Amino acid sequence: MILSSPNLKSINVVFDDQNLVANAGLLAIATLSQNLGLQELIEEKVSLSGRVGGANPGRKLLTLIHAMTAGANHIDHVDMLRAGSTGSVLGHVVVAPSTMGTFLRSFTFGHVRQLDSVVDIALSRAWAMGAGPGRAQLVIDIDSTICEVHGTKKQGANFGYTKCRCYHPLLAVRADTGEIVNQRLRKGSAHTARGVRRFIKDTIARLRRAGAKGEIVVRLDSGYWSNETIALLERLDVRYSMAIRAGTKGIKEIIEAIDEDAWSEIPYTPDGEAQVAETNYQNRRLVIRRTRLIGKQAELWPNWRYFGFLTDLGGTTVEADQFQRNRAVIELCIRDIKDSALEHLPSGNFSANGIWLACAALAHNLLRWSAILGKITAAGTFLASKTMRTRFISVAARLVNVSGRAVLRGPKHWPWAQQFLSLLSNLRAIQPATG
């Protein structure tokens, strides 16, 4: 029935439709989860026997992961999966928020690593289904982010260089798709070079297990600059592009020795200018970029500011600089996940928050893999999670029985209906993972 200019105050509201599915697009996400065999994989790898609340980890973790794909960022938000017939499109039993809280607190650090192996295998299976890079160059950006917390009872949350109580999780992101290929929760004050190198080593091993056959390039900012890290990357046969601290004494002397004729102009803002030049540092290629303001605002920033990075990649100086600047794509991914599941780390238990981070990474990747395997995005296109939810997940539909067959009926004239049907069809056509 279509109402013509109704008086909004006259509209009665009731919540009594048992057949309504609140986030009907979860059918597509759950289809991919089934093809990946996530519930069985979790049951196989995560063993919480004897721990309070540790039974049936598969259905509990999938409840959390699927809620996160729909936008959940608190434990209480999993309750939206229990509304109407939403659970009927998920393929597993949906657990209550109170159950979820007890379950997360049953994890120890060892159990976090067990779930990490699930993330590892899920990546391998998704890439084997067609989401992987194959023999193409694979660019991985590694960075940490700041997850601020409040209160004094968060285990491992300390005051770091930001002067706020926080965690500093490490993330490794595939540049062309935005997939989180590795993640690790760290204490707020933690930034040890040894821990970063272990994370890099684990990440490269995971990528090769997952089927990356081509050249791997790792991009890092100046916070991870060390000769030991470069030596590790070279030992792992990985190419690199690593920012340095241009203000250090040795680097400043090298920059000052660059001839003025060696600088090349590169595109910059209308009120500024930028130039790049190339030299070497400890027998490694060092590219320097300098920027300053020009025109009316030149007095605000009249002198050159210098930025540099070490790399073993080929190409011209301008091309190498552009490649390093493209590292900004990781900020899009970090912002994307922090706008959803990683907006909040809910528990006072450090291991529980480690599980939350791993689930957030899996939920983020399910959205990415759905877009890739569902063939709704072009290669190298980053589709934000909010866009995925708006177009394909957060749509109400009614689950009805038509001649003995379940039919999910969405709203007429939904703008992305045909795209969703194509997405679902492509995901259903994928051969389920085995072994």
C-alpha cells in the first residue's frame, strides 16, 4: 500500500513480523562463509574444551563475524541477528550477547593463535577460489593504528607516544584489494623492532602459503626503519620501499650534498611545489622528496621540508616516489575497519580483545572477498565496507514460502537489486573448499 503524504504522527509502529530479515544481504556473506568452510574450520582449529563458555566455538565466532559484517562494533549488537528470521539466512545457530561475552573471556593467548591459524587458512582458501594475486606483483603495506580505550581495567592498554591509553595493533594490508592479510594486537606502549620483524616474517610466510607466486613488495613508514628489518626483507627475498627519518644527522648530510641540478619537479598542490632526487645510503637506493609552499602563503612555509625512503625497486626516481606515496591506501583500510568493528575493543581481557581483532579482520575480509569473487568491483578498486552494507547487506526482506520453496522478498525498486542477485549467483557458483 502506498500512502500519499501521510501524517507521520498517525503511523503506528509495531515490531511483530517473524518472517522479516533485518539484514537480508547477509545471505551472500553467509554463502561465502559456507564455501570457505569457516564453521567447520573453527571447530577443528579452536579448542576450548574444559573452559567456561568454550563449547561450540564455530557458531559463536561466526555469530560475531557475521554481526561485524553487518556493522556491529559492540557485543550487544549481535542481538540484531536474532531478530525476525535473520538467523534463517546465516546457516548456523545465532548465540546471545551474554553468551558471547562469557565465550570471549574463555580465550588465552594460545587460543588467539589458534584462531589466527583459521584466518591463515581462510586466506588460502579465498585466494584459491580466485581472489588471490597469482603470479602478479603483490604489494603489502604494514602499519600500526591507535585504538584508544577508557578506564583502567583494560589489560595491556598503556600510555604510548600518543599520551592516551590505547592498544597499538599491527596490520598488514594488501594494497590493491584492502584485505587484511595479518593482524596482531599489541600493548599500548609496545613498538619493539623485534616484534615487528617477527610480524613481517609471519606475514610473508602466510602470503606464500596462501599461494602468492609473484614478487612481494613491502612498504613501511619511518617508524619501522632499521638495518635489521631491511636485512630480514632481503633474506626473505622480498622487495621493499621503506621511509626513513630525514631529520637524522647522517641523512641530513647526504641530502645537503645533493646537487641542485639533480632535483626533478613532480606534480603537487597549486600553492606548493615538490621535487625529488636520488642518492644512496649504505649502498642502498635513497630517494628524497622535498616540498614547500609558494605564492601568497609562502611565508607560512618558505623552506624546503624533506622526506625520504630506501628501496630496492627499479624505475625512475619519480616512479619510485609515486609508488611510496601510494602507501596512503593503508590509511583507507584502517579507517574502514575502525569505522566498524574495530571502533571498539570491548573486553577488559587482553586475549578477548585479540579474538575481537581477528574476527574484525575476518569480517573485513569477507566483505572484500565477496566483492572480488562476486565480481561487483573492478580489479584494484577499493569498495568501502559502508558502501557494501548500504548496497548489499542492510536491506530488509521477508522470508516466505512459495510452493514449498523459501523465497527472500526484498523491496521493489531497490537500486542495487540486480547487482546483489549477480553477487549471490557468483558466490553460489564457487566450489566449496575441501580439506
